[in-house]
Amino acid sequence: MRVAINLLTDDPAHPTGAHWGWSRTIPEMAKLLTPDEEFLLVVSPKSRPLHEGYGGNTGYITFPWSNEHMVRRTLSEHLYSPLRLPLSKVDIFSTLIAPLVKPSPSLVAHFKTMHAYAEPKSLRPANRIYRRMGYPHTAKTADAIILNSLSLLHEVQEYLDVDPAKLHIIPEAVDHELFRPGDRDEAKQLVATKYGVTRPFILFVSSLWRYKNCHGLLRAFAAARSELDGHQLAIVGAGRDEKYVAELRELADELGIADDIVWVGGVPLHETVHFYRSCDAFAYPSFNETFGLPILEAMASACPVVTSDLSSMPEIAGGAALLVDPGDPESIADALVRACGPMSDQLRAGGLARAAEFTWATTAERTLAVYRQVYAQREQARRRRRRESRQPAGA
């Protein structure tokens, strides 16, 4: 079995969560490969350094571009894949969007979101149109589709015409080597010195898109401020939507909480753990998530979590977080007060236990099982066709 894994969809200069997931999953899968199984990582010259040292039976197929040139990368996936992959005798192509011409006998798709339908404003128009064209084609072409939550499965079934037998739920995981309990005083010192968070604080971690509901959190923080005893609110995440960021700053002024907000901006992933360790509670009142990895990162760092009662968030929280109505700031405010006070210890302990259930080893084992299942089904069908072709006419 030879599987080509498409790793071109990240910009090497700005790796996303997709890169983080593959860089954990592939090494774990490589440990499980048998001598007659091989992974071929589809990379560009610029992205290959991000995917070195995975061990096992792993090799490379080099394409000209990854997502530093999005249009060129997309064209190469559609036009070059059907020519290049057969040269390497690829059995399965693992990708996000299926090329127009199927480049290998079998194809496994990995859907991470349905934002093109559910949250269209979070995507640039060209990306939204491309995905709305590509997802239906992929749903029809793919032999299997891997999804990261039951919530995403429901969205896929709502927006796409897809055979339910193709759908496989495999949750993502958290990096327990990075996100774990640590020295809280040391973490407080770092975020105070480097990022200006100098008082006890509530934490929000996410890129600033409207559906992430930072505006609802600002209103909740204002409502709860009298009971939070001088807390700050630290907003950690890149301002992807500049208009929305401006609205948030204006709202903070209107609510009279601007002096208590620290707009941290984007930080390296390895430094977010210090925010999780040192905050009093992590708030994630999003309107839509297909997984919600920050919930697990916070839990694994022994941080109390407040999150929404919508989409995947209750599924991922698993009873170890306080659930709120994201459209009701008072609901969020009440939960923040409880998370910072009487329920803090209970939430920390419950969150640690919940996060421990999500490991990249398990994700890898289940992903590899899907590849093997798809390959076995193709081989079985091929043997059946061979037997049928050998039967005399009219038999």
C-alpha cells in the first residue's frame, strides 16, 4: 500500500493547525507501517523542511509550489497530480479537495470545516467559491472522508450529497508534551513581562473572526467585571478581519473596559501554553466550531474552560467545561464568575482527565486504519473483476 499525503495546503512561512496536526499524526502512523506499506509526502521545495525526520517508510513527491503561491498550488494539484502520482504507483491520494481527474486508484479526503457554507464570511470570496465547487466533487469522488467531529459530520450531511458509508469520525488531539500543567508563577511572570498581562485574567485564544464571538465575550466581561475583582481580559490571536477588530476596540471603549483589555495579538504556539497556565479561566464562546482544539489545549494545561453549547464544543468538552449560550452575554458572564471561583478546582481536574482522552497516537492509528480499509476494498474489487474476466462467456 502506497499512500501519497498532500501537505501543500499550508504556506511554509505561516504554518496552520493543519500542519501541526499532520506533523504529529504522520510520525505516529509511520511507526505502525508494515514493510509493504509506504507514505509519500507531497511537498514543495519550501515546505519539505517542515516535514523532515518522520521515520518509517516515508518518502517524498515534490511539487513546484505549496500555499505560498495559492493559485499555482491549486492548479498543480489539479493538473500535475494525475500525471505525477501514477509515476510513483500511488494507491491512495490523501487530500482536502479531490483533483478534477482522480490521480490514483483510491482517494481519501480530510474535511476540517464546512465554513464555505456555515461561515462564508470567514473565507475570501475566491476561497469560498473554490470550496463550494470542490467539496461536492470530492464527496462524490472520494472512497472515504475523514471528519474530526460528529458536529462536522452533521454539517457535511446538511450541505453535501454524500454516501454515509464514506464518512469516518476521527477526532484530532492535543500535544501533551507541550500543553501540560506547569509552574503557574513562572508563566505569570512571562506573560506579564513580555505581553503586558499584569493582573489576574480571563483568556481568549483565537483568530478574530466574527463567528468566534469575541464581541459577546467583551459584553460578558463588562457584565461580570464587578465580581471578577480587577481581572484583565487577554485577547490572544491574529486580527484576521480588520473591520471586526476595529469594531471590537470601539465596543471595548463603549463598555468602559478598554483599560482592562490586553490585545496581545498572535503569539507562537509554544508560548500559548503560558497563557493557559497562568489565566484564571479560558473563554471560548464561539458560534461555530468543527472541533475546537483550544478547548483541549486549555484543559491539558489545567485551565478551567467556559465554552458554547453549540456545534462541536459540547462534544469536545465532554462535560468538563461550563457550557453557555453564546448569544447571551449574561450566560457567559455567570459562567466566567463560577469558573474563576467556586468551580475552579473541579474544572481543572475534569479538564485534565478529558484532555487525556485525545492523543495523536490514537488519531494516527484510526487514520491508518481508514487507509488500510480503502486499500483492502480496492484490492478485493480488483480480484473480483479478475475472476469475472476469466469466466467463460455465458457461464
